[in-house]
Amino acid sequence: MKAWKKALIGGASIGASIVGALTARKIITKKLCDLAIVRATPEQMAKEKSRVSGSKRTDEEKNAAKEAATAFEGREHETVEITSYDGTKLVGHYFKAKNPKRVIIAMHGWRSAWNYDYAGISEFFERNGCSVLYAEQRGQNASGGDYMG
């Protein structure tokens, strides 16, 4: 086989490899971005949830956490809203301490909620004179937006 034919075949192979790699990168990037920031739970994540290793929470533990979150949410507080620069409504829950010494802005975890994440520590904050604004992040719970942040 002549050298120019080998070079042509080699160049075509390299070009096809580059196109394949770029296409795969684009697909993988889209999937990871959807998983990380899109408000709706991706279908694959919902399917895989049952396969995650580690100890499973018992129904009793889940119910206790839900009761604590519901009780915390029902405590006296002020629900506050602001409109962000792009017109999105953002929500928070302000718990004012009786003798405030400081203010904390608390941000809940990824794909979680303020009342679940902070029910267990909220009384500690209150006992130590902390007024707390529990923010609901963009794209989660009562805050608006299609993407989390």
C-alpha cells in the first residue's frame, strides 16, 4: 500500500476518533449537568437510588426525621421572599432568637430541604442566641427556578 493511502486511512481514523470523543464528551457533560442542577430528579438517579451502597434508613428512622422536620416547620417563624435579578422568587424562613447575639444564614443540602437538614440543630441555634434565616435554594422546594443553585 502506498504511503499516501496509509496516511489518508490514518488521518480518517484519527478524525473519526476525535469526533467520537467530542460527541461522548458532550453527552456525558449534559447528563452530569442535568444530574447536578436540573430541578426534576433525573430518571436514572431515581432508578439508582435503591442501588446505592451503605446502610439503609429504617422506616422508623425516616418517620422520625419526617416528624421532626414537620414539627420544626410548624414552629413560629416568618416566611420571607425576595425576587432575584432575573425575576425568580426565592424563599427563606426566618427564626428570630429571643435574645439574638448573631444571625446565621443556613443553606440546605443538594436535593434536600431546610426543615429536614436543620430540624436536629435548630434548638441549639436558638439556645445560643442565633437568629437564623433558612434559605430555600433556587430551583428547590418553594423557591422558583428551573435550575438548582
